[in-house]
Amino acid sequence: MNLVREMSNKPEDELKAALKDTKSENRVAAAWAVSDKKLPLQKELIEMLTDKDADVRMSARRSLIVLSFNILNPDWEAQQAALAAGKKPPKPVKDPKSVDYGPERDAGKSGQVSAQKKWTQWFTKHGDKAETPPMSPGSKKQ
């Protein structure tokens, strides 16, 4: 997780470059950091779903799931901040949702390509909501 933390501190252009690093552990950490920073790099993550390294594919998949959660639940962060402060959330999120189109860890090339198509379709439909969110108070510059 130290590598993920290190990647999370990188500016967006360096993080984007790290998604194509020759070392798989850097690609894994960079993919994870993309969702931590809520960066709209879904196209790059979708490309990673056919990476030769299963850990890279799973990290990209995880980040796509997290990005879908953020799109489908735009009020989630405000709700959690209000609850943590002992306040009533402005817009409660009752049933948080996300999507997961894979691929499974052991999926072959056709399963990986199928997952890429499904994720691409989903983000094409929801892409206008996949912008970098406004910074909340106390958050670091992305």
C-alpha cells in the first residue's frame, strides 16, 4: 500500500504515465490510485483489462467499480462526512450502487475483451458524469 500512497501523491499526468509502466507493481498501484483520486481515466483503465498481469487487470477492474460507484452515488461523500460529524446528511443515499462488468481474475482473452466492451458501453452512457469532481473542503489538490 506504500506504493499506492506514493502513486496517489503524483500529479495526474505522472499517474497516467505510470499506468503504462513496464513494472507490473507500478501499474497495479497506479490503477488503484486513479480511483482514490477520483480521476476520470476510465479509458486507460479499460485498456488495462487485457494486461498480461492478472493483478493489473484486477486493480483496473476495482478502480472501474469505484469510479462507477462515484458516478452513481454523487452524494455519498457528503453523506459520510455529515454522518462522521454527527449531522443529518443533506441527501441520504439509501441504496448505494455500483456496477461490475469484470473480467474475472482467470478470464481468458475473450472474457477480458468482453469486459472491455461492457465497461466502454457503460462509461459511454454515463461518461458526462465521469468528470473530476469538485474538491471538497480539506481535500488535496489532484
